Amino acid sequence: MRLSFRFIVPLALALAAIAYAVVPLVDQFTLKWFVRDLEIRTSLITNTIQEPLQALVGEGSRVKVLRFLNRITQDERLFALGFCDVNRKLLYKTLAFPNTINCSDPIRDPGDDKAAGRGRLVEFGRGPIHVAVNPVEAEGTPYGYLVMVHDMSFVERRSEDTKKYVFYLFVAIGAIVSLITVVIAELSWRGWVAGLKSLIRGESFRHSGNEVRMPELRPVARDLQVLIRDLESERRSRDESQVNWSAETLRGILRDDLKGEEILIVSNREPYIHLRHNDRIEVRRPASGLVTAMEPVMRACSGTWIAHGSGDADREAVDAQDHIMVPPDKPAYRIRRVWLTEAEEAGYYYGFSNEGLWPLCHIAHTRPTFRSSDWSAYVEVNRKFAEVVVAEAKAEDPIILVQDYHFALLPRMLRARLPNATIITFWHIPWPNAEAFGICPWREELLDGLLGSSILGFHTQFHCNNFLETVDRYVEARTDRETFTISYGGEQTAVHRYPISIDWPLASKAMEKPVEACRAETRRNNGFAPDALLGVGVDRLDYTKGILERFIAVERLLELEPRWIGKFVFVQIAAPSRFSIDEYQNFDARVRALARRINERYACKDYEPICLKIEHHEADAVYEYYRAADLCFVSSLHDGMNLVAKEFVAARDDERGVLLLSQFAGASRELTEALIVNPYNVDQCAAALHVALTMPQAEQRARMHSMRGLIQEFNVYRWAGRMLLDAAQMRMRRRLHARSGDDGMRTDASRA
């Protein structure tokens, strides 16, 4: 035994010396590897965009050039872009472009082809950045320089983690080798080999006729396995541009990154409603963008969806624990229904949520109404859902996805009951500016509730900025605008942009029917002329959707271009919504009256320009209208994203049709090939309708092809996957800090 210790002590010292020497080398190699990767990326980006950039620069449109550069900077590592002319004068730059960077510093000789993509590291306020200036050419003639600034702060984080893991690894190796040395000293060679094999298998082994157990090694082996898994998970970088996001991708994240951990979704709207029709029960999917986005995610995650049971036959469909497996045809996850009284629903849903928060967050010129009785119901219902979530959680640290403005108080309530939970709250509607939000009498309580979230997501960066400004004004908290994190009450909330999207490819029976068949059948069923050009709008009957403005634009088109009378029909599918609210009843009457007036003005034999369908339509029927239409008009006055625009594009596998899209919908920031309009500008909308109806097929295909490629890449699985990956990284860091005795946790801000 004394000999063993004589060997162990020098071995430990040797391993410590090796670790001390290896860690700086690892640090250097890591830095060189990332810098080389960025140099390759800068060359690739330059070669890819120099031709389209030249065309935009040649047009002289500053707006188009900046929009093009801003789309490129959506990459999480590309911090800023700038463009200089041949005289190295900076002409265009994105908002985050550092003032200290310009094109005058000859970072790269234009004639040196071998230096393509080379740059330099510069210290910046938020950490080191990589700056590269590359010439851009058109047909061999230089026309300027492209300045690319990459954020290198992630290198420091990775380097620190790598050094820490290498140190842990050498400590573990030293402990294992030391223990093995003791075993060698006590066992014969043959017995040691047999014992080692058994030890690896977790079994006992026999030595000199006696059964030998070494339970003291099991915790060491277990910790080592966990450490290795964590190291592999952190080391496995995910370049999202190289990932094919699908349901299987989500399942892989749950299996590999989240170790199959529990997923709970909370929303007011349930994905399937049971309704009694005569003597039978029907299953219906509600008209909801939230359901459209979340349902494919839940199919992939196989979790539990907690929602208000609003159908008149919902109670008959659930089991004794208020559960039901869905979808009906192929069960993949379960719904846990929560029951509300009529008074609770009136105050929480129709009152505070939809007469208060909804108009407050939408700039649609409808005054919000706040009543203390509605607020009391809102608090009580949020508390009731919190109790159900806690009852459904099978672990102390589940991942909980809280959906939308109905549950602003829920994150804080859950944080008090499940302190180790990872709570991701997604706000599906716009977040107003701080001054507008200040109208709410309970603004501090709402912000306190939302800041119980681990991650808070919005559709656009503009809404993230508004939220941080609101917190700055009304709450005692520290906001970091570089990492987009908020420190409040000893906890941190990460505020990120996650643009929501839809399933790809569309899982609809309508996609199995040829486009020509959809066109002919839709026109025949509605009594339209076989050669009639068809426009379509699909919305809930809501004053924020711009339905009145849409109808007025159609009327103006017929005034300016009478040739479309009798040839163009606009079909408006409007699902009834919140009819117990006076504002919605009044809006319903106004929509019907306007459609009737326009039809009376332009009606002729078997023709009315507007076909208004205020009724529920199943998803497959809606997709048939998408495939049958020549154009789709989305004229939201203010919207978070509006998935109708993306659904229309995804439905057009023939790459035909034109999308008219309001500039006030979040989708307009992604689908830039649509005809972007201001719905308040009637003449502009009428002109856009005319352009859409006369657009050549080649141009339609070019626009639609680009938009379909974007939706295919940025689909709903990517939206959910990014949130889950952020949650996985946050949970892993929390556990590592807990294991090392550090109670603090630095929130991941890599997606700021």
C-alpha cells in the first residue's frame, strides 16, 4: 500500500503539470479554429452576395440595400455589416455597426487572392469582434468593399467552458488512475482484468474464490459519465443553417439535449374542441394561429397541453383526471382540460384579456377597458392554472411553455411553486411602447408575473425592445441591452426574438388535390365564373385584421379599373370570434353592411365582387381556397406575426399566386418578396391588387419560390427548437453551477 502511494503522489503531480500545460494550448487552438471558421464564412458570404448587392447598390435605394444587409445579419454570429465605395467611403451600415470601424484601414490587399476572408480581432464594448474587409466585384470589376463584423464573445464562453472541462477531465483521470493503481497492487493480473471487466459492466467479480464488490467506485463512474455527456452536449455546436428542422429534429433535441425531460404547454385555447351536434359529438380544431403553430410541436414532443375546456361536450370526452389523448385519428399527446365558471370566463377571458390587454397591445384605435372585477377574475384563473400545472408536473424541474397574454401572471406563480422549472413564456401578440402600456392600472403586477419566466419570447426584435423599455420605466430591475437579459428579484430572464412559423410540409389533405382541381371546384361550388380571378382573405372576425380596409381597397380597385368588374371576386373567410363583446358585435355588423353596400354597387348578373363567409371552416377547406386563389390579401392593422401569410405561401407548391401583406404584420419582416402595403392607404392597396392580378407568371414563381424557401427553413420546428435548445443550455449551466457549489447562474445570451 505504501508503494502504491509512492506511485500515486508523483502521478498526481505529473497530471497537474500536464493539465497546466495543456489548458493554454487548448485555448489557443480553440481561438485559431473559430477565427479560421469565421474567415471561411466571410469569404463565402462575400462571394454569395456580391452580385445581388451590386444590383441593389446600382438602384441607389438606401432602403433596399439596408433591408438586404439586415436580413443577412440575422445570423446569430454576424454582428454587423457595412458597405464602402471604391474610395473606401462608408455608404451603408446596419444599426449595430461600430463607429470605430471603417474601410480606410487596409486589412486586406485587393490583389491578394490568398488573403480572401482574412480579418483582425478588435476589442469592442461587448467583447472581441472579428472585422474583415473584402472587395466585391461585378463581372471582374470592383465596385466597393464589404465590411463584416462577427461577434467573438462566444469564443470566450466556449474557451472558459473548454478549459474547465479539460481540468475536470484530468482530475477525473487522476482519480481513476489512482484507484486503478491501488487495485493493481492488491489483485493479481488475471483477477484484475476480470475485475475491471466486471466493474465496467457494473457487476461484482471473484478473486481468490471470494466475491469482490467495490461500491465506492460507482459514484465516481456515474459522475464521470454525466461529465462526459455534458461535455459532448456543449461541444456539439448546432449551426442552424445546416439543420433540417423537422418533427424528428425536435424529438432529437428532447432525447439528446433535454434527456427526454417533461414538456408542459399552457394556453387558453385548446387544440381540439368537442361539440355536441344533434345526437353526436364532433371534434373541431379552433381557428387560432397559436393552435396552428403549437399543435405540430406537441405531436413531436408528446407532452401535456393544459387548456381551458370550452366545448359543450368537452366534459363528456375526458377521463376521470380530465385528460384526453389527441389527435383523435393518431393520438400523440394529451390534453388536460381546466374548467372555468361563466363568471371566470367572462372576467378573465372576455373582460381583462380581450377588452383590456388585446386592444392595449394592438394599435387598432379601440380603447381598452379595465375593470377591477375582471382583474380579480384574471388573477384567480391564473392561480387555478398554476395549481393544475403543479399537479401535472411529474418532476421538480419540468419545461413549461406558457402561451400568450392570457397568462401574464402564471410564470411568477409557477416560479414560487416549482423554483427549478424552466419557464418559457411566449407573447404571441405585439408588445406596445412603454407609454401605451402605462395605461394599464396593473402594469407592475403584469411585469412582475412575466419576469418569473426563464425565457420570454416575442415575434420581432422591435417587441423585445419595447418590453425592455417598459421594464426600465416601471420596475426596479437591471436590464442588459447587449445580452437582452433582465435581472429582477435575484433572478434573470432572457428576452429573445423567436419568429413563429408553421408546419413544413403542410399536413393537409388539400395538398393531395392538384391546384387546377382546387381552382375548378372552388369556383363551381361558389357559383363563380370558371375563368374568374379569385382573391382570398382568411381571418378571425377581429377589428385588428383590417377586413374593412380590405373591402374598401377592393371597391377602390373596381372604381379605378372597371375592367375587373365581373372578372374579380374576393372571398373573405371570417371565423366568428368573441361575439359576447359589444365591440365585436358592432364590428360584425359593420363588416356585413360594407360587403352588402359594395355588392349592391357593383352587382350584375350572377356576380358580386365580395363573397363574405362568416362561419367556421376546417383547415383542409381553408387550404383549398389558398390553392384556388390568384392572390391572398393580409391587411392587418397591427399583428404579432400573422400565420395566414405563411400558410398561403406554403400551400402554393405550384409557385403561383401573389401575396399582399400589411407592413404592420410581423410576417412582413420575413416575406419581403410579397407586395408590402399600408392598409390605411386605400389607393396603394388598390394599385397592389391591380399589380397582383396582372403579374406575369414568371415573376409570381420567382417571388413565391423565394418565400417558400424561407418558410421551409424557418418553420415551426425551428421556432420551437431554438427555444428548447436555449432551455437545454440554461438547464445544463444551472446544473454545472449547482454541482460546483455556485448558486448563481449566468443566463445564456447567445441569441440576443
